[in-house]
Amino acid sequence: MRVLIAGGGTGGHFFPAVALAEAFMMTDPEGSILFAGTDNPLEVSTLLRRGFDHVSISAGGLKGQGVWRQAHGLLKLPIGFWQAVKTIWRFKPDITIGVGGYASGPVALAARLMGKNMVIHEQNLLPGFTNRILGRLAQRIFVSFPDDLGVFTSSKTVLTGNPVRQEVLRAASSESRKDSFTVLVVGGSQGAHTINCAVVEALKHLDLPSAIGFIHQTGTKDAPWVTRAYKEHGIRATVEPFIENMASAYHSSDLVICRAGASTVAELAALGKPALFVPFPFAANNHQELNARYVADRGGGEVMIEKDLNGESLARKICHYESNRGALRDISIRASALGRADAAKVMADECRSLVSGRD
């Protein structure tokens, strides 16, 4: 099969797309995968290291943007559409998969108008603007959460979960160590300043600081002063602006403090990792809080709203779980029940059925 995967721009869209591409290649190593997305250097270099081809599509945001950015985004639409047409004409995909993000719209639309098979994947509980439109044209709609809101046509909708990369899945949950307790702090690829500040403030409120260690992804700007704070409090910590090996970080952690993007939520559930979610308050349609509430309501984690976040309350949570490993294991079990480690394979199989006409 020749598969065109369109989208990206953020880790929440990009990494599930990589996981899906891996699933296709595992069962069809002679197939061809082409990514159509942004010119983000991190995405391009990641794809090159994994042996995937990539083309850049001109695209910009429309919803939730200022007037000038909306105008700029509108100007990019016809350019991106014709770039998509040329890409599809040259690559001749058997199927095009829109995974969300700016480039997903023009590529998926062009594919359908050119009579190609086209499906989409929605990572979040509340579908985004682009996928709400593309859902009317797509032949299949893969969703990560049950579509209880009835946004999409039920006959075309398949609950698959959100694809998780193989290297992350290999980081199987491990029993908490009796002599140590490790907290992973990750606020997204750029870090999260508010979370960084709260964690540093929490250090002075920890009951047994020598028993607790941290792995902390800070983002570039906050790395120096966060590193100094751990040293000043005598707390063992690995501080990185960006963690390349998230699989290892997940494996080493007993508790995760994080945002609630769909990719993060899916990875934690697949690994059964207990989490304190601090949703990004300015996410479109408040989708991060909705993602986090879905997990928390089923006992797979806790939600801490950013405006209420402070060092003292965060320290209480950390100390509570450090001294109550049984409660932590219960959360882990409930989180695992929400995980869908086979999401990528299910999506790839559905795409093959669609192409072969078996659906």
C-alpha cells in the first residue's frame, strides 16, 4: 500500500502519526509512507531518522487566531491546496489519512476531491475545527474517545484509541521501588513554566525529600534555574530542556505530573502510569481538561486546574502517593483499563479493509 499521512505541527498530532506509520510498515515493509505536514525541524529530522519521506504543505490556523493570523492562514489555504494536489498526483496514494493539524485540512480535502480514499483520526475527546469539517467527507473516522457528543456520523466512526509509538509501549509498567520514588514532570515539548514554578515551590514542602527523585522536562528557558533549585534543596533530579528518550523516562517514573494532550493521555493509559494532570487552560475548546476529566472520572488519574496549582498542594499530592503505594497501584490499574495499545494496528487494518473493498 501507498499511504499518505497528512498533519502534524504539534507532538499531539505528530507522534500518533508516527506510530501509525510504524504499524503499516510492520505488516507491509514493502509499502510506501509519505508524510505531508509542516516544515518543523524536529518533525522533519525525526522522520528522516526513521526512514520516512516528508513534504511540506503551506498551511496556517484559522480558529482561535487573531485577525491578522486568520488572514495569513486564509492566504495560505489555496497555496496549500494546490501543493496537496501536486503531491497526491505524484505519490498516487491508496489512502490518505488526516491526523489533525494545519496541513491535514488541505491534503485530506484534495484527496477526497480527487476521488482518493480518505480517512481521519481525532485524538481529543472534543473534535477540532478541521476534523468536524473533514468528517463529512471522510469514509472512515477513527476516534480516541467515545463520540458521546454525536459529532460524527456513527456508521463511519470507529473507536480505536490513539496510536502510541512502539518504543513507548516497550516501557512496560514496573512495580514502584521501595527505596525510592520518582516523579516525572513533563509539560509538553516546550515545557510549561507554570508547572515548573509549582514543582520548584513544592520542593520545600516535601516531607521526605531524600526519598523522592525527579525527572523534569523544563523547556529551554527554565532549565538553568530549575536545575539550581533542585541542587539547593539537595534533591536528586535529572533536568532536561527536552527528553529525547521518553520511553526510559516513563519506565523510571512512579508518578507523572503533566499536561493533558491526547498523545500524553494515550501514552500514560497504555503504560498504566498514574498522573496528576494540569490541563493547558488555553487549549482550543478546553480539550485538554476534557481529556483529563475523562481519565480522572474513571479513576485513572487526578486533575489539578492550573489557576489552583501551588507548591504546597502539589507537595501534599506527591507525599500522599509516595506513602500510599497501594492507592497508586489502584490508579495504575484503572489507567491501564483505558489504554489501547493496539490502536495503530486497528487503524492500519481498517485502512487495508477500506482499500481492498472488504468493508
